[in-house]
Amino acid sequence: MVLLDERKRVLFTAGLTTPSSAWENRILIFDTVIFNAGDGYNSSTGVFCAPSDGKYFIGVSSNQNLGLDIVQNDEPKVQIHAHSTEVPLFGTNVCQLILQKGDHIWVKHSYGKSYWTDEVPLISFFGVLM
């Protein structure tokens, strides 16, 4: 049973494997592409460009002391904000967005100045055309 024509499938997961000690107020570039059906995610810019119109499920996960916004065409949609001086934190935030072909989605810094990661990504950005 085919649920979605393979030519129309849009699905991406990208992770961060490069740590930073001085990251401020910019797009977070997820350097490791795990999957990119539809070729919408650009690992050079950190931006997902919707290859087709539709309803998308977009999310970001982090285990860091960071605030991250999911942004659509310069407008923040949802934020993940985790802060603790005593225990490690992990958080995820997701949203459903109606996108037009060419709309841009990215993750932007809103809180925190550094992050760490490993060979296996600890921070990820993901989405799927539903």
C-alpha cells in the first residue's frame, strides 16, 4: 500500500555535530543531514525551503540550556526554552504549519550562548509533509 507518491514525499531530519562556545542570535545550521527526501533542507544555510504546498509537521529537539525558535519566513512560530543550573534538560517543540512552495523554515537562537554536541547529534531539526 502506497500512502504518498514517492515523487511527492518531503521528509527531513538534520542534526548538529559541531559544538559552539559563542553562538548568538542567528540561524542554527544543522550540519549533519540524516534524511532529506524532497531536498528541502539546505545544510549550508540551515534553512528548509518547502518544495511543495501543504501542511507540514516541523520540530526541534535539544538537550541544552538554550532557547530556540522555529521561524517561518521571519516570523517565530514556537519556542523551546530550557534552563536549569542543577539538572540536564531535554526538550522538544513541534508545530503544524500550512506552507506554500518556497516558504522558508529555520531554527533561530533566542537564549543561551553556547552548546555542545557529539558525533551522534544531540540537537535536531526535523519536518515532514503530512
